[in-house]
Amino acid sequence: MKECRRCHKMKPLEDFHRRYGSKDGRNSYCKECANEAVREWRRNNPEKAKKHAQTSYLNNIDRRREYGRAYYASHREYYAAYYKKWSEEHREEISERRKRYYRIRKESA
Ligand SMILES: [Zn+2]
């Protein structure tokens, strides 16, 4: 059991968020109070909270974009080889489709 520094209730350790680097590895506020403290901080710092939300959103977008790029870069050869193989296997089908496409274009022109 541990006493919450905010509501001063004795609560089991599981009711405290993990916090590495602290003496017992747990937050000094219980989860309920930690949530309440965040809510209060947001209420008192609406501008900061907004900016914070925006930057973490933008950071996430950047990270996601980075990830996509890295994924594609590391699989580029795989995709290129896959497409090459596919187009070789479907050469007739592709040329057939192309012919049909041009025919339609000619007929409708
Ligand atoms: Zn508390």
C-alpha cells in the first residue's frame, strides 16, 4: 500500500502508474489523481494543452510518414521484382487489355 500525495488515501501499488526512476517505481499520485491532475493542468493551460496536442499529433504524422517511407524503401526491390514477375506472367492479358482499351477509344472517338 502507498499513500497518494494528492488525495492522501492509502491505495494498492497497482493504483499508481508506473514511473521509472522513482524510489518505488510508481507515481506519487494515484491513477485517479494523475488523471485529474492532467485535466486540471489542461483547464489551467488551455493554450499550452492545445499546442501540446497539436505538436504530438504532428509528431505522430511525421513518424508515420517516416515509417511508410522507410518501409517502402526497404521493400522497393521486392515490389519492383514482384511487378516485373507479375507483368511477365500476365503479358498476354495485359496486351489483350491494352488492345481492347485502344479499340474502345477508337470506336468511341
Ligand atoms: Zn489520489
